[in-house]
Amino acid sequence: MSDRNSRESTNGDHINGARNDSLSIPTSPSVPQALPAASSPVAAPSAPPAAVENVLTSNIGISTLLDRLKQSIASARDLASFLKKRSSLEEEQANGLKRLVRAHLESIRRPDGKAGSYARQVGEMLRVHERMADNGMQFALSLHQMHEDLNELGNAMERGRKQWKHDGLDAEKRASDAESAMQKAKARYDSLAEQYDRAKTGDTKGSRRLGIKGPKSAEQHESDLLSKTQAADADYEEKVRQARTQREQLVRTGRPNAVKALRDLINECDHALTLQLQKYATFNEKLLLGNGLAVSPLEGKDAAVGSRSMRDTLYDIDNDGDFHGYVGSYSGKISRPSDIHYEQHPTLASKQQQPRQSSMGASSQPPTMSATNYPPSGGLAVNTSNSQPGSMNNRYSGPQETQPTTPSYSQTPQSASSQYGNQQPPMPEPYRTQQPAYNPSPQAARDPAYNSPPYPTTLQDRALPASPAGPRGGTSGYPPHSGGIISPSTQQPSFPPQESHAPPPPAHSGPPGQPIFGLSLQSLFDRDATPVPLIVHQSLLAIDTFGLDTEGIYRLSGTSSHVTQLRNAFNTLPPSHPSLDFRNPANFFHDVNSVATLLKRFFAELPDPLLTREGYGSFIEAARIEDEGARRDALHGCVNELPDANYATLRALVLHLHRVVQREGRNRMETGNLGICFAPTLMGQHNGQIGDAGLQARVLDTILINTTSIFDDD
């Protein structure tokens, strides 16, 4: 027994060491390597106390470990539920903060609010809040990924627990049944032996010696009891041998194997749970650090160029300068006032002049008032030849070719306001220029390329863009993708156009049994001669047909066993197999969430992400652009630079996600939610600065908002 215990201890230490070694795999870039549990070497596990060894080697060891593993699984699922709710809260808060920032940015651009330095600095403050919202979105995305990892861990542990519960308890039951059979054989053997002993001694009280032909004699009764006792003795001996064999088998192999496997499962679950908690603490620190750096960036040589704290930004508001700038902008509207003087109407002047001339005589004639000898001050003269009653503008005319015409004091308020009313106070340049609304070319609706398939069908099917922000295959504007220009001599036969919502399953696209998962899109394109892989085509078909109204599509995980079976089917069955036709919901167990999880797993297992590692930096730099129109154009150019297979697959996926967003009222999935769910899958793990953590989701969010601008929906 001591040798067996020592062997079990050695095997247990070896397994625990191997398990701990497996836990020291490189962590994701988001988890700092300074954590004690992740960086320091794992110490060798100490020998368990004697009481623990006694329990593990006893008949209650397996049941005790099963209960302990059940506790670990329950803890993992509780933590997964907490992380899911926390992720939803963070996502809701980040989306609300983004909406608030956008609304206030629009409000400060309107002319009814303050402009100048106030508008500029408040705009910078709002952009800080937008970066904080991006940090929150990245935090929510990380928590959501942890939730999915813990769910998968719990499911795997539950499967292992069920297996070893069956195997371990079955071995215990076999040994227990053998011992019970032995006890029954012993009781029967003892009873017959006692009866035989009484028959030998002549004690026949209470015994019945009846036979078929009547009462038996004492000798016959003794002989019968002797034969029965000998048979019971042989049976009892056989039962003892079987019970001993079952006991030895249980103690040597059955129980140690079950105990070791259950201890490994418990250690794996507990270590994974602890690692997820450490990651949770790290993500919280990362969130707070990112928000702190957004509010108050680092100073010194390590500080980013142009980064300023929120306090310094708001201290730069110049109220006096804004006031002077606003009031000074009206200087061009000041009108020159005309001289104020009295002018007597000529008709009244002629009536008063006649009596005066008759009374005074011809000797002293006073000067008469006329239009020609009464020049008004300020360069105005009375024009009596072409003045009309009620027309003040025609009545006064300035000297010809000497002064520019200026408004007189007698102009009505309406005329003055009409002269200057169209002028507005100048606004600062960032808020005075507006991005023109994006509209495709009118000829795009009549372009015959609108009848092309929803993805390029040949390698020559797309021309290189003329500029980084230009359309794919065009040189000006952003018309929908028309498939490029193909000369008649080099044109290759294209695939038939497919429907957007319910395309038929593709034909046999490769030899049977060829894998799909883990291969690059270019390899699948070269092998199967289809721009969009079969699994992507069938998954989008299933969700378009049965899952657009499913609440939380792409956010809720599918059944793990269903996903595994579907993955194996695509890797082993020929493409034309009826089981791969997702127009029949029975082929995916009537579970569209499993199809969505399968699609995300396919993109996650690509050797090179869908948006490629080579283009990762271009997409991130495009996402930094604050102006929405310029950011859309930059991302359009990045999309056009993708390889043909990646472009076709991205186009099919984005058009499908656009249809999902159109059903937002039912499935509760907007562009921001889809960006969180798909960004790490399509772009790979973020390895940049902490402040840029939310740019991945921003890339996909912008592409989904401008789907019809970047891709044409046939």
C-alpha cells in the first residue's frame, strides 16, 4: 500500500507539474507580464496532508472530488455571469457617452452658441470624453471575451466531470457489488454449515426432512446438507476471489486514475479562474490608466506630441478675446450716418417767395430757394427734375463720378437691413466648414456594374484605386464598387450573381475531406476557386434566413457541442454534402447562435486576420481621424488595398452585418455592438498604446455606418 501511495504521489506531482507548465503559456498583450502569477515560476506543489491522502484513497475520494469540481464549475459560471453584466453596463455607458459627445459637438457648431476659443477648447474636452468612451468600449470587449472563455471552460469541465463520474463511480460500484455478493454467499454458507452441524449431532429440532417420496432419513438429510454446504463453500470462495480481484483492480488502477483526472480538472479550473480574475484586475487598471492619461497626459520626453491635459485645455478659454472677436466681426456692418439738416419742399418755397418780392420791391430781392443753389451738406444735392413723390432714393443723388453712393439718413429700416442683413458674424474655421453630404454619382444607379455579383469573381475583377481614398475601380467621387474595368480579351467567366438574403448553396468547391479551418483566405480561394469561402457563404445564408430577428445575434454564444459538430462537418464532408446546406435549419440544429459562433471562430482561426496584419496600421491611423467624412474616405482606401479574397469576404460579411443593423429594433444589435463583437476577430489582438485600445471597434463601426458608400449592395 505504501508503494502504491508513493507511486500515486509521484504521478500526481508529475501531472500537476505538467498542468502548471501548460498554464505558463504566453498571455495576451493586454495582460502585463509583471503579474506575480504570470511571471514568477510556479513552485512545485507540496505533498498533501495525510488526512487528504486518506480521503482520496478511500471509497469516498471520487465522490468528494466530484463535489469539489462541481463547486469550481459553479464559481466559473458565476464569474462569467458577473462579467457579462459588467460588460453590458460598460458598453451601455460608452455608447451613451459617445451619443452625448456627438450631440454636444453638433450644438457647439451651431451659430446660436459661443464661438472662438470657447468652442475650440470645449471641442477638445469632448474629444477627451470620446477617447474615454473608446476605452470603455475596449474594456467591455475584453470583459465579453473573458465571459466567453469562462463559459467554454465551464462546459469543458462539466463534460470531464460527467465522464469521470461515470467511470470512477462505475469502478466503485463493481467492487461494492462484488463485496455484497460475497457477503450473501457467506451468509448462505454459514446457514448451511450450521444446519449440517445440527444434523451431524442429531439435533433435528425445527428441521423438516420431507422429500418427494416422503420423509427423509437422518442419513439422507445429513448427506443432502453436506452436499449443499460444500457447494455453498465453493460459491463463497469464488465470490471472495472475485471481490478481492475487483478490490485490487479498484485500488490499483480505477480509483487512482479517477482521482488523478478529477484533481487535474479541479486544478485546471481553479488556475484558469484565478488567471481570469487577474486579467480582470489588469483590465480595470488599464481602463483607469487610459482615462487618466486622456484627462491628464504624461509630461516630459515620453509625452505624445500635442497632448495636453483637460485642465490646460480649458484654461485656454479667452472670454475677452471671444467677446472682442464677436463684436469686432460686426465692424463691416457699420453704416456712415448722413448729415442732419432741414430741407424745405420746393412748392412751399415758391409760395412764400412771391409775397416777399412784392413787399420788398425790386431793389432788394432776397435769394430764392431752389434745387440748384441749395447744395446739401455731405455731398448731396436735390434732383428736382426726376424726383417722384414717395421715392426717397430717386430724390437725392450725389455728385456724379466723385463719391460712391452711400445710404442716406432717410432710408427705411427695411432697406438697411436688406443691405446688411445677409452678413453673419464670422465663425472660427473649424466650425465654419462643413463636410458636404456624401452622395454617390447619379450615373451609379444606371451603371451596368450594379448587376454584377456581390463580390469580385476573378483576380482581374478589380482595378487598383487611383488614390488612397478613391473608390475601388474609380478615380473621382465614391460610386459603388463596379468590379473594375476588364478588357474583352482578358475577361474570364464570372460566377452567377447571388442573392443577398437567400443565395443557393455553392457547387462542389474542392475535393472531399479537405479542411477549411486554419487555412488562409488566399489558400481557400486558390483551392476552391470561390471568392467567398463555403463556410462564410452558408453561415451568412443561415443567419439572413433565420436569425436576423434573433435578439443578441453575434453577442450570445452558441452551444459548444453544436459548434464542434458543425466545425468537424465543414472540415471532413465534401462541399456538396446535403448536411452543409444551411437552407435546412435542421442541419445546424435550429440554433442560429451556434452558426454565428462558428463564423466568428472561422475568422478567429485564420492565420492572417481578415483585415490583414500588413494593413493593420493603416486602418488604425484612419480610425484616428476625427472628421467622419475624412475617416470614411481613409477607411475606404484601406479596404480597397486588401487582397482579392479578403476584399470579397469582407464585402459579403459587411453587407450581411448591414442587414443585421437594419433589424436593430428586434435583434438589439447596432453598429457599436457589432464592432465590439467582431473587431478583435477581424483585426487581431491590439498591440498598440493604451489610449488607442478602442480604435479597432471604431474601424468596424465606421465601415458599418458607411456600408452603402464603401460597398454596393446588389
